[in-house]
Amino acid sequence: MDSTQKKEFKLRRDNLLKTIGNDGIAIVFSAKECCEYHPYQQNSDFYYLTGFIEPESVAVLIPGRCNSEFILFNREHDPKKEIWHGAITGQKGACKDFGADQAVAISEIDKVLPKLLASRKNIYSNTNASDKFDQKIAFWVKKIGIKSHELISINNILHEMRVKKSNFELNAIRKAVEITTAGHLRAMQKCIPKIYEFELEAEILHEFMRLGGCRPAFPTIIASGINACTLHYSKNNKKITKKELILIDAGARYQNYCADVSRTFPVNGKFTRKQQTCYEIVLNAQIETIKKIRPGVRWDHLQSTAEKVITKGLMDAKILHGNIESLVTKQKFKPFFMHKIGHWLGLEPHDAGKYCIKNKWRTLEPGMVLTVEPGIYLKTLGMGIRIEDNILVTSHGCEVLTSEIPKSVTEIEKIMGK
């Protein structure tokens, strides 16, 4: 971790320390290691505060503790384990490389941590990540004999901190977007009839690994024909046929930050008239929704904008019939557009943060990053269409971070023609 990264993580910890106050202590657990044969993915809240990516770790933040507000419990060096799984950071590395004020072997936590709780009234933690974590804190509290304490979830505090991105975070997201762009472009150029969906998945993964050693931020969706009507389709095992549309939902994870992009295009590189009509319903809905994005706009306004444009498009295509206001009010679009317009984006594809605060839809603010992903799913026509971009809210409007990935009919046909 370089000095810029250390400053970024320390700033986040300092903000949290101010919030919890001198009566508080924060205990943040790392993610459990599910299987030693699969890549480990750190808990996002733990990573947000520490940048530390090893399992069996606990971060303890203690406001006002002289020269030792950040204590990291982590694994000790173990030559036998390191033969199999690689180097372990150890305690010296935790302080030198990750900015911990003090590092203690995780094997010592039951002896050391109860003493740190002694003078603290409020215990903040991400305990809901596991029932066992709740039990551990209860054990430590009982061991020290604290008569009164309050266990408080840290989620609301941290997740609101994570909603607005710093320049450091935006740089990581931009890099994830850059790599994701290459993956989508390669898939468009490599798509031909009679190949299998998983072959396109391999082409995307090729670019993710080639450009940054990146793994997918979520299981990649390669859904041709009617498979695209399954929103979280995952089999990716169908042979692609000439006259189908194919929906790809894929994003890279770079330095733990995610991109999340969907594109839909014709397998043979040329939209039929019917495909183009349906596709442009979704494209128009997305364009009109993105136009609305600026500070002060309520989240639900984005949803209602997409619903109205899609309803009008379905009417023009003679799929829905009646009065547009009545159709929207009665949600007659729901069989065709059943999901939300988007979600926050960051350390998770569906990132932390509330959409409503005190029963009111929250308004957009500069620094927020979200997706806009309208879609329509027409089983009778054997096609599902979704177009998803990643958007940064700026001081005067918004920036489409994924603008380099073609989405107009003309752009898609041109690049596939190459």
C-alpha cells in the first residue's frame, strides 16, 4: 500500500472515530474464508476501513487512545501455511504496509480485546455479518465483567460514508470501467452464430485478466434469446443462434471496486425491424432517465421516468393498449419491466447505502455512483433487452462513465460489422 492509499484509509477511519465518540469502540470483522481453493473476497466494510485483504482479521478502532487508535488483529507468520498459500503479512507488515498503530496476533485476541472494552460504553460492530461474531463479542464482554454496554450496528454509519465516492475511489471505478469496456467490445466482435454462451464469457474474462488481472465483480450473464428473460440467468451453456438477440451483463472488479454494465445486441450483427423497435424502447428510456440525473433529484423520479417512457414505447409497439396515465398508474408495464431502474455502485455491484431516509426518497448528491438499467422482457418474442450504464453524479449533472461501450443501433452494427 503506497502513501496515498494509506492516507485514504486513515481518513476513513478518522471520520468513523469522530462519529462514534470517546465512549465508543468499533470492532470490525473480516470476511470468513469459505474455501481455501476459491479466491478470498474481503468484507467490504472491513476493506473500506483498512485496505487489508487477509482472512482471520479483526480491526479495532478506539477514539482518543493515545498513539494507538487503530489496532489490527491478524495472522502470524507460519512457514508451513505459507508454503501452500503464500506470504502472510504478519504484525510488522500490518503496521508498516497498512498503517495499523498496533498489530497483535489473532491468536491473542481473547486475551487482549476484553481489556480494550473495559472503559467503553458503546460497542459498534458489523456483527450481523455472522452470528458467531455476536457470540464472540458477548464472550469478551462477559469475560471483562462489563455491567452495562450497548451493542450498535456500525452498518448505517459506514454505509452512508460509502455512498459518496472520493477521488481515490472514482479512480478505481474508472479503471474497472475501462477493463469492463474492453471485455464488452471483445464480446461484440467475437460473437457469431453457433458458438456457445460460455465462449463469449471466456472472451470477456480474457480481457479482464489481460488488462488488470481482474476477476468478475459478479457472475457474468451471457443470455441469448429467451434466456435473457431470466434476470439472473447463470447457466451460460446454450448454443447461440443466428436470429437471436444476446444480453450480456458483466463487470470487472479492480482493487475491490466494481463496474456493472449490460448490453444487448443481435448475434448476426444486424437488428431486425422488430428487434430494433423493442431495443429502442429501452434505449430511449435509459437516455431520458440519464438526462434527469443531477444533484437534488429524488431517486424515485428516475424510476418513474423510465416507467413512463417504457409504457409509451410498449403502446407504440402495440404491446400495451389504453391511456398512458392509466397504464402507468396501474403498473401495466410490470410484466415487461419488473425491476428497479438501478442501484448504487462501488465496493459491491449493488453497493451499500439507503435509497430512502426516514420514509422519504433520498436526493442525488455529487460523488454518488449509480447504475441506470431499464429493460423489457418479451417471452412471446423470445427476447430480453437491458441496457445498463454506470453514472457519476457531478456538481452540475452527471457523467456516463461507461460511454465508450456502444449502445445505439448504428454504433453496435458498425462495431460488429468490423
